[in-house]
Amino acid sequence: MQKQASQSGTGKRIALKSLGCRTNQEELQAIAAHCLRKGYRIVNDLSQADIIIVNTCTVTRTAEAKSRRMLEASRRNASQAKILATGCLAQQKPEMVRKKMPVDWVVGNAYKDQICAIISESMGGCVHAPLNTKSAEPLPMNISLVPVQKALRTRFALKIQEGCDFRCTYCIVPSVRGPARSVSMGTVLQQAKHVLLAGYKEIVLTGTHIGQYHNAQSTNLVDLLDALVALEGDFRIRLSSIDPRDLSNDLLDLVVSSPKICNHLHVSVQSLSSRVVERMGRDAGAVESTIEKLGLIRKNNPILCLGGDFIVGFPGETDEMFEETMAGIHSAGFCYGHVFRFSSRPGTPAESFTPKVCHQVKNRRSVRLRSILKKTKQDFALSAKPVVQRILVQNPSPVIGYTSNYLNVRVPNRTLPKNSWATVTINDYNPDTGICIGEICSNDPGEIL
């Protein structure tokens, strides 16, 4: 099925909602830019919308339930609007969404880049197809031409690839995102230049699995980063989640050495027990070396922020295996983490794995792991107090912004322009809010991160 772009906009108002990963957020941002160029208006208030686009998620049962609730709430709050469901739930269960959810369109991930044409030319229906199986084909990208005066945010999520060639036993993502396909380097650089021209000062590289970035010229993620940091301007680049299998020495060296790459790594380790990792279909033999590699980089660069994703209660995970993960967190020097209780997904091998871990045990492990990670985050934030850092102001009054190493800093009783840089020192940290309290430097800033 091929759709031709609409020749002109209708002036209709579109509201956009998204759940799940940064990739979903970036895709919605691209859809918004495309609709604006076609004459649609973007609104935040659902009650004012003629069309609501919901980018769904299905990575866990909780995410799927949230997607359903968002679609139902959109109908309740905007009975006048037509609703389009897209994203991973729409790709995985198009007929269920079409028949059981209050939607007018269901658009799978394979046609997500044609949403603007679909809403312009059809009254409703299901637009769905299997995902591209040719991973060597370049992933298309709509270049977002954002005028400088209309840059509403400080950070831009730039999608560089989609899909995954791994087959972890618990993961539904390859089924709903397809194999790894990458945007050509030239297109990424062109988009980055537009983003910087629009005034953004931080680019977040996103994708399903950014470590699998590649193209026909054997360009990899390190090559792309080298080209991006060579662009002119005062900006920084942040990596989204990266797989431990992609932590090459070249990548780690570049993260540490380049002042334009954020001093921040978020590694989706999922477990630090080799026996659990093996059942997950991952490289069990690399767990120990990953812990050592991360521990060394944290020792040599203690101001680098190391985050992680962790799954608790994977089938067969014993208390001993869970303790291996806890010990690995300390050895590697993790500063924070996102904790997920295992949720089996239909169609994945892990759905049939036994023995199951009961909900009470999963909850107990989740609470304990979150508590430890909350403490490591506090320790990391307070250890940064002697270091002068630079924040990108996201809220002008009071000043709030993130450092390169992902500390959220609030400066009371100060006002600065949004999207400006400020050098700060940290005075305190609130573990309940996860926010540092800082002050603006009034003299020579010294070393700036």
C-alpha cells in the first residue's frame, strides 16, 4: 500500500499522546512536525482536538494496559474527535485494537511515517503490514525543518535506527519493531544540523537498539558520533539506552574523551547474574567482563553517571541469583536504575519458562533493588558537590536543568532564559524528589562538565 502526501493542510487540530520509550516520543515529534507542514494545528487540550494520535506501547502488560486506558480516556475527554492508534500495540494486535478500542484508525509501525497522509485521505480503517525484513535497507527519516523561533524545547530526540537483530527470550520488541534498520549517516547529520539551527542544545540519540547502528559502508555508532561531534556549535549529545554487548572500548573511550558527548551511560543489563542472563538469551559469558569494564570506567571517571535497566523475577531467578545482581550493581558502580518486574509477553519463549517467580517475591525484590539504587543515586549526587558543572536550563524560574552527567539541578530564587547554559555547584540533594539543590557560579567556573 502506498499513500501520497496531501497537497495542503486542512487547518484541523491534532493532539498527540505517547507512552513508552524515547523512540516513541521522537516518532510523535516527527509526526507533529510533518502535520504542521501540511497545515494542521497542534493542540494540547484534547477537548479542542479534531484528531487525537496515540502512540501505544506493548513492551510489558502494564504498558499495554496504559495504552488501552489512554485510548479510552481520549474518547471520554474528546467525544468529538477522531482517534488514531499507532505504535507497538497497533502493530502487534491491530484487529483487537480496531474492534475493542474506541478508535477510528489503526496504523501499524510499518506505516507510521505516512500518518499525515492517512488522516488526510481516509475516514478510518486499519493500515497494517509486516515489518521490513531487509535490515540492510536504509531507514527513511522525514527531515524536520523547525524554524529557529519555534524551538519549544531544549532537547531533541533524534532517531537513528529502528528494530533489533537480537532475540532475547523475554522481548516482544523485534516482533513489533522489526529487524535493525539504520538511518543513513548523511541524513542523520542533515537532521542534526536542522536541529542545531532551530536552537536546540542537546541531541538525544534514540532508537530501538542504537548500538546496532550501521549502514552499507560499515559505518557504526562510533563513526556516527565522530561525525556528530565534529559539527560546529555549542551543544552536547546524549546516548539513550545501550546494550552491554555494544560497550566497545572505542565507544567508551569516545564517551570519556569528547566534551560534546554527555558524561552519562544508561546500560540495559537486565540482570547481573550469568545464569539469568543465559536464560534471557543473552551473552552469559560477558556478564563478569561487563561488570569489570563498567567498574573500571567509573573508577577512572567517578563523575560519569552510570544508569541501568533491571528485570526482577525472571523465571527461575533464585534469591542467590538476585543477590548476584545486587553485588554487581555495587561492583560496576551504578548510580541509578529503572526496575521492572518480569512480565511475560505472548509469543515470546520466556512465556513458557518455569519455575515462575510469585508476585510477592517479585515485589519484595523490586522494593529492595529500588531502595539500593535510590541510595546509590544520592551518594553519586553528593559526590558531585565539589565539581563545577554546566546545566541546560529547561525551566527559567526557578532555574532547573540537567548536567551532562544527568543530575537534575534546581537553583532557587534565580531566573535565567530557557535553553541557556549556566554553570552551577551542587549544595544538597533531595532523595525524595531526586533533585539537586545548587547555586549559580559567579566567578571563574574552573572545570566545567
